Amino acid sequence: MPSARIYQPSKEASQSGLARTKVWILEFDQTGPRETDPLMGWTGSGDMLQQVRLEFETREEAVAYATRAGISYRVEEPHKTVVRKGLSYSDNFKFNRTAPWTH
């Protein structure tokens, strides 16, 4: 019986947008060890389920699919996102600035 993890991906560290972070992903766990090819040194596996990555709109849809397909699963809840207040460079030179100049 395959096992899987259901999670919501985090924001890319190098990107400022939130694209592709609203979907829920079902990924299968690794069932066997990976092997190293002796000639090229590439790492591979005969487990084809590692290549499967299913996307769902909601967590409930992903859980329903795993239950219907007989897949044992675990749900990883997403971390809370911290909303930072956006400041522009010109805010450093405002006359009504609350913090005093430090230099």
C-alpha cells in the first residue's frame, strides 16, 4: 500500500509573488532505496510513484482522493504567512517620520 504526504507548498524564497502556493499537493513517499549508476554516477530508482505529483484545489479534495484510492496519507498543515508592511525608499526622508535619524 503506497503512502503519501499532502501539503501546501511554501513561497519560493527567490520570488516575491505567491503564485502556485494556494494549491494542495499529494506526493508519494519513497518506497525503495535509490541506486547510483556505476557508469555515469546518476542517481535513479525503479519507483515510478516518486515521479507522481498531484495538485488539488483544496485539502479536502486531496484527502478524499487518497481515501478513495486506498492511499495511506499524512496531512502537513501550512505555516502561517507573515505579512510585512511595505515601505518605499522615499519613506526614509519624510518630515513626519516617527523614528529619529540615527546618523
